[in-house]
Amino acid sequence: MPIDDHQIPGPGAPDPRIPGGEAPAAELVLPAPPSETPPAALAAPAIGSSARAEEGYQIRLGMFEGPLDLLLFLIKKKKIDIQDIPIAIITREYLEYLSHKERINLDREAEFLLMAALLIYIKSQILLPREQPVEPDIDPRKELVDRLVDFQRIKAAVGVLREREEEQSQVWRRAALTAPLPEADLDLIEVSLFDLAESFFTMLQRRQGESLQVIQGKELSMDDKMDEIVALLKEHDFLDFLEYLGAHDSLEEALLAFFCLLELIKARLVVAIQEQLFHTIKVWLRKETSFAKVNE
Amino acid sequence: MTENMSRILEALIFISVEPLTAAKIAEVLPEVSPEEIEPALRDLVAQYEASDRAIRIVQTAGGYVFSTKPEFDPPVRKLLQIERKKKLSGQALEALSAVAYHQPVTQAEIAAIRGVDSSYSLHTLLENKLIKIVGRKDAPGRPLLYRTTEKFLTYFGLNAIEDLPSAEELKKLMQEESA
């Protein structure tokens, strides 16, 4: 494989194009201190922001969705063939972008650093002489190229979805009029079976330490239990999922209550909702049910 | 015959909030054969397209449903008191298209595809019911597996997941873009 590029800027041999490692980044053209960028803008950069990136170095990392996005941008900018990436050139460019950061916010930019490490690693794989080529046909760049090509496809798909979303945002169907809980907050999360099961096991664990009890020979029927739950919901509006299950004397009864709740959720008679992530799960009677009862 | 069938279907679709599927039609009209229903449906869709009505019938998520035409977006929004429809963020959309093209897929796999942590985006997508958990992968840690939902199809006006551009078509799109 021809290696037409050389010299990776590293700590030992600073690239002349990057102003000295120790020099403060003040010399660089950086319109706004990166720290001023509100975290919200970082978390959800506006789409199309990378298109504005043509303005040279006055762009911030926050404009890219991630390191692959930045790499693709550089590849496009340098008009490089993605199948034959000159790793040294792209690494230099990439590090130059990173060097504009005065401080690295590890929470957000660890991924960018990881990619820099990967680029340097690939380059070292190309440069290192080997006594015996391990697998002569395998290009060290291949894995990265495959990832980039796949990511490029995902980006193209994003474009398609964005267009369709725009189209669909202008048409209306009747489903829009019948949200399940119209008066409720939009942040409500209808919980999945996994959440419910997890919640149930939490309760079991909590109760494990409790002393053993004699199980009374009580007749338990699912129908009765479901009626009881519906009656309770009518009375109290909602039940705290864990509290309700925990209030049962025996495991058998708690299990029955759990299955009854699942059954009611499946029948769409009740709905299990978590107001916020990590909040307790509440069970509500579905609003439609009351309508259905009236119609009967 | 077809004409009358079209009108029956029109009534059924009109009253359906969720897209009306062929299976549902067969359930309601067991005496009618699918060979009769298919052309009647197509005829009905064409009739609405040809008319200058404000509504049309669209095929989405494997069913048929009435929809307004785009030019009536402003008055409808006013009626519903909706300023504008919420759009997905770039991050969420990217995670969503990674799920759509690699499903069933785990959070770690999506993070690898995108090169960034995707837990927040996946949470947003789950909340909006555009993706769902379909089980756990038989791999270390038994990570959760995600798939797109039916709401994903209706949200983007797709009839089936196969309606998304194929890898080949995406390649063509990319070439056009760089050309």
C-alpha cells in the first residue's frame, strides 16, 4: 500500500500549522469562547449547522453531531476519496479542530478524543515495519472506512426522514385529535412491560428481609382482583404501582395483583404512567373507559 | 359493484382513527373477497386525488386513513390550537435512522454507528413511541433491543419499513449531494 503521507502532529513534533502546544489558544480565530455555548445548544444543535461550517475555523465542535460527522466534513472539505483516506492529512486536520478547544469537556468531547486516538493508532499501524505482514490484504483503515460509509448512509437517511417529517407536519389526521390523555402533560411516559417488571422485582427485594408469615388459605380469583383494582381506581383516580403491590400480605397475592394490572393494561382499561424518569409509576383508569361505560 | 364497495370502504375509513388495515376490512366484511376490496380501495384513493377536496386518503402503516392536504395546515392548526408541530432534533433523528436501518439494535450498537453516546436520544424516541423495546440481545449484559414502531411509519408517512430508501438508493442520494 502506498503511503503518500507522513508526519503526524504529535506532542514530540508539533505540526507547524498548529500554533505551539503550550501557547494559549488566544491567537486563534475563535469568535466566542466555547464555554459560553449554553449546554442546551450543545445537546441539540440545529440541523443544517454543519452546512454553515464552510466558514473555515470559526466553527465549534458543538456543530457536529459527533466525531464521525466532523471526519466526514473534513473528508468532503479536502475532497478526499473516502475509500483511500490519507490518514496523516486527515489526522492533522482533525487535531487542528480539537486544538481550538481551550478545555476539553470530557462529558461531551471524550468521543472526539477517542477518534483522534483511533486515527493516530491507524497511522502507527501503517507506519510500523513488520517482520512478517500479519495479514497483508487487510488495510488498517478498513474498519474506520466501513464505519464512515455506514454513517454517511445514516446521514443520507436523516435527510430523507427530515424531508418526510416536514411534509407530514403539514398534513393532519384524526388521530391527532384523540390523544390518550388530552389534559395531561406531554412529558408523561407510558411505561413498558420492562419498567413494570423491574418495579415489581424492586418491591420483592424490598420485602425479602421481612419475616416469614403463615400463608392463609385464601381463595384468589383474577376477576375479583381486577374488579377491586378498578373500584380502587374509580375511588382514588390513581394508584401508586409499587405501593399498591407492596400493600399485599403474601407474595401470592402481590403476584396476582401484578398480573391483574398487566391484564388491565393489556385490555387498555388502565394506563401505567411515569411522570418523569425515575419517578414512581402510577396507574390510571383510561379516560376512554368511562366513555365506553356511558355508551353501553 | 366496485363503486358501491368503494363507498362502504369510504365509510369505514372515515370512522377509523387509526389506519384501517386490509385485515380489519376482512373482519368487518367477511363475505367480500380481497380481490374485490383491492381495486375498490385503489378506486377510492384515486377519486379523492382527482377531486379538489381538502382531504385525501393515504396509505400508511399498512392501512388507509383520511388526511388533510398540506395547503390546509394553517387553519387546521388554528382549530387545534397548535402553534407548530414539534420536530425531532438532529441527534434524535440520527439515532432514529440508525435504529431504522439496523434493527433490532442495542444502545451500544447505535453509539458505535454514530460515534456518540445515544442514551438521551433513545430515551426521547422511546418517549415519543417512535421506537420500542422488543427484548434483550443474547450477548453479555443482555442489552435491550430496539425497533421502530408503527407510529414511526405514520409519523413519516411510510406504509412499511421497506418504503425507506435502500442502501443503494441512499448511495445514489449521496452521490447526487456531492455532485
